[in-house]
Amino acid sequence: MSIINEAKKGNSESFITLIEQYKAQMYKTAKAILRNEEDVCDAIQEVLISSYRNIKNLKKEKYFKTWIIRITINKCYDIIEKNKLIDKKIEKTMYSETFEETSNIEEKIDVDRALKLLDDDLRVVTVLYYYDDISIKDISAILEIPAGTVKSKLSRAREKLYEILKQEEVSKVG
């Protein structure tokens, strides 16, 4: 019995062995489509979940490689679409009433500039958490990532914002 057939019957060891054989191709495909390493990891994770759940639907074993790469491509495009929606939300949020309430116009411009310098994934969680007052749990559900990942991204975003704003302050004084 083939390893693909074993995986189709629910043998997780066979599935893992299959994935090991194709992980490099999956990664290269995802990396070619997505720019961000974290997005690539997210896509691969989604591919693993989806392919594990659906391998029983694979009709012909000889097409496994094509099937797994097609899933990889689809998951990458899903992430691109999700990021586009999030970017639109960020743009809208950056000029929302909450942001406009900042009393010091110069401070608002500095924060806006600093936010734009953050990586997309860090900027998204920052805006959702601080400007939209969305809970970590809800951000986790919206972005479909673990709450711990949201917390770590918020922490990294705060650190980077602090560094950016500190550098801008030093350059204004100097």
C-alpha cells in the first residue's frame, strides 16, 4: 500500500512523511507569492491543516504534488486578500475619529509616520488593538492567529514604535 493511500486512510505518520517530501516546494511556492516570512509560515500552516483534512478527497495519487502545490497557491492568495482587507481597514482607521482626537498635531503626524514604518503584520494588530479597541481574543479570531501571537506582535510593535519615535525625537533635537 502506498504512503499516499495510508495518509488518505488517516495515518498521520504517512501524512507527515509526505509533507516532508514536499515541504521545500511548498515553501518556495509560498515565498515566491508572499513577501513576508510570517505570511509564508501562516500559509504553510493553513496548507497543512487543509491538506490533512482533505487528503481523503484526493482522487489520483499521482497528482498529490500538484494537489498540495495548488492548495499552497490558494492559501497564499487567501492571505493576500486578507491583507488587502486589513490594509483598507488600517487606512480608514488611521484617519478615524479616535486618531483625530490626538491633541498635538505634530505628535499625530509622528505616530502616523511611525505606524507606516511598521511591518504590515505588526501595524495591523496595533491599529486593531489601540485604535479600534478590539480585544486580543477578537483580533486572534479576525486574523485567524493564536492569541499568543497577537500578544507577541503587539509587544514587538510597541518596541519598534518606541525605537522609531525615539529616533525621530533625537533627530529633531540634533
